[in-house]
Amino acid sequence: MRFLRHLGRLLRDVFGFAWQNKAWWIVPVVVLLLLLGLLVFAGQSVAPFIYTLF
């Protein structure tokens, strides 16, 4: 649970930086990195089940 609190604070700081400095190119980069991390996390939980099929 502590991890989510730190992640939320990090995201709030990054978006606050983008808002203050008008650096809107940062927002798609952060979203893309979050989606990539979610994909890696989801892939790790599915991999053991795929290996048992072969």
C-alpha cells in the first residue's frame, strides 16, 4: 500500500512540473511508461501458466 502512495506522489509531482513549466510532452511519456510497466507486470503473472501448456 505504501508503494501506491509513493507512486501517487511521484505522478502528482511530475504532472505538477509539466503544468508549471508547460512541458506537455512529458504527459504522454509518463502514460506510456505506466502502460509498459502494467504490461510487464501482467506478463509476469501469466508466464507460468503458458509454460505449463508446452
